[in-house]
Amino acid sequence: MADGNGIPETPAEDIRLDKLSPRPGSKRPRKRVGRGIGSGTGKTSGRGQKGLGSRAGGGVRPGYQGGQTPIQMQQGKLRGSNRKMSMPMGPFRTHSVPVNVGRLDIFDAGSTVDLEALMAKGLVKNNANRDWPVKLLAQGEIDRALTVRVHAASAAAVTKIEAAGGTVEIIGEAGTTE
């Protein structure tokens, strides 16, 4: 009986430790280069004539694009921790989710705007796993009195909310309430 490759199966009684060998057709002899013109890989041993690929130890480095500006050089350079005024990197970077005052007009007057309400209305997205603090910013206008509970708020945002008759309550760290 033969499998999908056309190689015959070995009967179970013929399998012994002293008779183990690779299956017929599974091993090919290694290519012997530089052994005369009759071998097909004589003289230049399949490496062509001259050039970088014909030399021992030659060849282009990984990612080389033939003199074209490499892709890592084409990318924009971001500010990093290589300058005095750079943004903080790694564990010292701070994150917050910004919410502008002008976006709060979807809430009814007199309602309480907290983290759950902001997530329910879609103003804060994908924050369940990150648990970043929410900061209220002053862009836009508000014309209704709201009680806003966030982790942080800019002074201008607090002024706008209080001018509309509402209040801003600052809660503790992300996930906790003072």
C-alpha cells in the first residue's frame, strides 16, 4: 500500500532497530560544487561570474534595498528620550483620556456625568483594560448644569462648568474614589 507520495509503506514486522533507514526517495545526495564542468556546478560553483555574491563571506545585508533609502530611514522620527525637553518614556510616561466640555452636551441638564456615563455614551472608549484617568478639558461650550466626576480637570474647564451652573468633582486615581 502506498501513501500520498507514492512511497510504499513498510510492513510492521520488517521494522527493527538494525534495519532502520530513511524511506526511499526521502534523502538526496548533497550538491558537490566545483567538481568539473560535467557536474553542472563546476568552475564558479553556481555563484555566477564576479560581484558581491560570488565572494566568500559576501552577500548583501538583511534589509538592503539596492541603494534605495531604506524603509527605516523613510519613517518619521519621533521625539524620544534623546533630548532634554523630550516627552517622558517608558514607565514615566503619563496617560489620560481627554474629554472636552463641548462634548458633554449629549447629557441632560442636572444629570451626573461619571466614568460609567462617559463610557456608555461613547466619549471614553477602550479604557476598561487600560484604566487611564479621565481629564476634562475646556474646548467647546456648555449651556446646562451638570455634575461632572472625573480624575482631573483644567481650570478653564472647571470655570465653564461652574458658569453653566454645574459642579466638578475630582475623584482619586483611576478606578478609585476619594
